[in-house]
Amino acid sequence: MTVYALDALNVRPIVALVAAHGATDFATPTWPLAYAASCMIPSACVTPVFVCGSLVHFAEDVGWRGSLVLHALAGLAWWRGGAQRGLELMLAYLSAVHTPAHYLRCWRRGRRVALAAAGAATAVTWQLLLRLSGAAVVPIDHSVQRVVIAHILTEWGVKCSGRDDDLKGLVSSSSFIHHHVGKL
């Protein structure tokens, strides 16, 4: 079920940049838990959790008031100009503010593996989007919203963990898993 549909034909590079920034999740030890948890959200709750998560997630960039204003402006753009305009406003914010701020947070936290994963994902996504001919509609359905929710949960976990180096986190979690799985 498509909740929102973004006509991305003229904004493919921006979509590639924004969509791929979540690849930083895979350089954390907790991403499987976050993605599993997002799959357990009942369908009727996915979009409300997605919107609330977006408010919380963007507050890390621009504070609570800024996040509320941004979402209100997107709602106004949606109401006055249609869903496409509201989605384009959010895409502009994601590309100009959120994704660079996310990468800067990764850099400051020493998450070099995360940044490399995002760089590779951006290149792959860009190549896939270039191959699309004709209309390039991106459905923002419940599956996409669940991925975004999982990204928000993963980043919240990184922020709360106090870890500065994703490579250390991956090594320690794989050692923990190997140690305990080996006992089974």
C-alpha cells in the first residue's frame, strides 16, 4: 500500500543521497534489533510512528521547535500544493540539512565505516536511479516507512550508547555473538 508517492524523475541525485544515508545503520551492532522491532509495528500504526519518529529525529538537527516548524511547513505545502510539494520540501530539508548533519555526527563520533557504507550505497542508488527511464515514482509505503523508523531507532541507539567508533562496536558485538553462540 503506497501511503505517499514521490515523483522523483527530476530529483534523482537528491533521492540517491537521501535514501542512502541510512546505510550508516549497518555499521552498528544494534541495527538488526531496530529493523526487527520496526517490522513488529502493526500496519495501522506505521504512518503515525513514522511521522512522530521524524519529528524526534529532525529535532536532533534543528531542535524541537525547528522540527515542529519544519513539519508544519511541509503540511502547509502539502495542503496548498499537493503531496508532491510537501514531499519535495521534506526532500529539500533532508538533502540540505539532515543528511549533511547526519554525516557530520558520524564523522565526529568516529564512525568512518558508517560513512564508507553510506558512500557506497549512494553510488549504487545513483546508478540504479540513472537506469530508470520514464517516470521515477518512489512509493513511500509502509515498508519504506519501517526502514526509516528502523534508521531512527538505530541512530537513537548510537546516540545513547556513547560509542565513538563503529568499528569497535562491530568487533565487540561480533566477538560477543561468537563467544555466546559458540557455547550453544
